[in-house]
Amino acid sequence: MGKPNSPVLSRVLRQKGRKRAERAALVQQLSAEEIPFVAQEDAWEERLRKLAEEEGIPHAIGPSSREGTYHQTVAVGIRYLVDALAAEKADMIARGRAMLKIVDAERDLAGKEKEERKRLRRAAWEARTMEGEKTTP
């Protein structure tokens, strides 16, 4: 492996980097823009639910048994993104370590091949030299 990277590898790395940046930006956005207002949104939904019940419309507004509050929804979204980023980081670390092992193994193999070529050239040179000594009187 050397520089420059292949176009395919460059594209994959660029796409992964872009996706990671988008996830991190979304976590930041949810934390900065949504979390401060979730309590107000949940309080508003609770007030609307109470008003609907007072008017005889039960369960018209507010979280159903399958849905959570707005706070819970935002928290689940953030947790999902953080878990995805952590899994992606662990994957990148594992791939990096595996790549380093491959590079080290390739470097060792290249050294052994170089030594083998050197040995073969030396043996060929010695064979030519021995033939030359036999033919000269």
C-alpha cells in the first residue's frame, strides 16, 4: 500500500468520513437545540391531553402506550447516534490494527524475498565463477 490511495479507497474513506461527520453534527444539534426544549414540549402535550380529557376526548393527544414522550424520543435518537458512532469507532480501530498487521507481515515478507533474491544471485555468481575457473587453464 502506498500513496496515492486508489480512487475506490479514497471514495470509501470520504463517504465514511462524511457519514460520521453528519452523525456527530446531528448529535450536537439534538443536544444543543432539542434537549433544552423537551420539557416545555412534554408539558405542552400534557396540557393538551388534560384539556382534551376535560372536553371528553380521551387519548386524543399525548403519547400513546407505544410512543414515548418527546424527551424519550430525542434521548433514543441521541443514544442511537452515539452507539452508531461508538461502533464505527471500534470498527475503524479494528480495521486499522488489522491493516497494520498486514503491512508488517508484507514488510517482513519483502525483507525475506530480498534476502532470497540476494542469496540466489550470489549462488548464480558463484556458479558462473566456478565454471570460469574450470575452463581457464
